[in-house]
Amino acid sequence: MSNYLIRNRQFALKNEATAGVEETIDPAADAIQVEDPVPTPNFELLETNEAGASLDGSGSIVGGGNFGFTGRAYFKGQGSAGSAPKFGRLLRSAACSETLTAADETGTAQAGAAGTITLAAGASATDDNYNGMVIETTGGTGSGQTRVIYDYNGTTKVASITPAWTTTPDATTTYAIRANALYKPITQGQETATGVLWDNAVDAAINSLRRRVIGACAEMTLNATVRGLGAFDWTLTGILPANPDNVAAPAAPSFDATRPRPLVSADAFLDNAALKFNAFSLTFGNTVQQADDPAALYGFGVARVTSRKATGTINPNLDLLSTRNA
């Protein structure tokens, strides 16, 4: 029987200050709670066919390769509004920016319409600054409505929301743009990551097996089903900085106490229309590539997301055609 058990694995990830420069990993603080973390070596085998006065073939030669991990991270908050969830580091590795709004932004609306609200004069002057954030009317006309901002004009202060208001706000309406952690796809400013997976032994006297990857980027798919848990399935690919090694068992990981929630009692909207679905998936469509690097141990350089084509599927409930207009 093996001393190493699958559930006794420990995974940690840290975004790199300099791409391809290995970060010092704190096994406790940098730990991410993931399901089924699996190492994914990918090596090229070179074959030779010299005449050697024998029928026996020559052994393969490892020419080079890359390394990474796959796993699943359940979709959940960190437990404190405006704080980054642990799996946010994976999203940053998947060519996403991270914006943390530590506190609610509040104000009194200047005006409203069926699908918009004009924020206070002191609101951000930057276009799209609030895109993807949740706004709630907290007082005055139309109080108690929660919507998502999908477009914002920093000059006019007009925020377009979805779905449309049930009661249109006006100049008496107060609002709060809630504290949040927001992730958006980006082209420039991509971050890479250092990842470490330990296989811990049952016997504390036996060292852990450690595998590492550096300069890594990720591809991700978000999956959600009714009564199921939303989860990101991810693949991290980068440089193998050294062969796996045996090290002392890492410090115990530190996780937040928040648990993921099943998809029930929720509203979904598509193009401003209510939608019921059985299953939903969104694939980032990241193409992760590594340039040749003869100076690297196995000949591959830092990973980068070189293209992106998001795709997804929605499986709506069986209903009248009039309510399933694609």
C-alpha cells in the first residue's frame, strides 16, 4: 500500500512579480482549495535508429517538454465583501484583471430610465469602470431593487443595467454599488504564476513529493448545473524548473470557512429576458503557448495567452417556443 494518498495532496499558487521568476511559496498562505489536482507532464521523446549490429532498438531520449496541473475550483466568495477569493489567482493566470472594491460606493441618482440609472456627479469619470458590478437601490423611488451594471459612460454617469427596473429610479433614489471582487479578460498586463503540488505521506516521518511549475498561464471553463455547485475546471501550463523532489512536509494550508452554494433560488437573465436553464458552461478559449528557450531546463519559455475565443452553452428548460427565443 502506498504511503501517498490522493486526498492528502496540497496545492498552492502565487502570481509572479516577474514572469518566469519562481515565487517563494508559503504553503499555508498561498494554498488554494482545489479538487483533484493532477500533475500533467508533457515531454517530447526523440527516437534514433542507428545501425548497431543488433535487432534491438535504441532507447528514447527526452528532448524537452513543459509541465502543469489540472484541477477544479468551486465558485465561491472569500467570505468578506471586497476581498479576493483564493481561486482569484487562477483567474489572474488566465489573462484576467482583478479589481477589488473594498467598500460600497454610495450616492443619490441624478435620474433614471427603464434600463439605466444616472449616478451621482462624483461617480467615476472612467468609461466601463463599474461594468459587471452589482448596484442596489437603497432608498427613495424604486428602493430595494438589485441589478447588474453592464455598461457605464464616465462622461454622462449613465449606468446601463440588466434586467430592466421594475420601478424606474429618479432623483430621489439612493443607491449602493456593492463591495466586490471583479475579474475581466485582458490582453495586456497578463500575469503568470508559480504553482506547487505536494503529495503528503501518511507517515509524518516520510518526506512529501513536490512538483513545481513556473511562468504558467491557465485555460478555464466555468460549469454550473441546477442543484449542483458552480466550478472552474482549469489547466495550468508552464515551465518545469526542476525535476520532482522529496521535501519536508509543508505547513498546513489556511483556507476560508466559506462553502460553495448550489444553484437554487437564483434569477438568470439573457439579453434582458428571464431565463431558466438546466446547465450552463463558459469556456474562456485561451490559447496558451510557450516560446522555445534553449536556456531553459527542458527548452520551453514562459507561457502566455496568445489568443482567446470564448464559447459556451446554455441548456434551457423545455418551455414554449415564445419563451425560448435564441
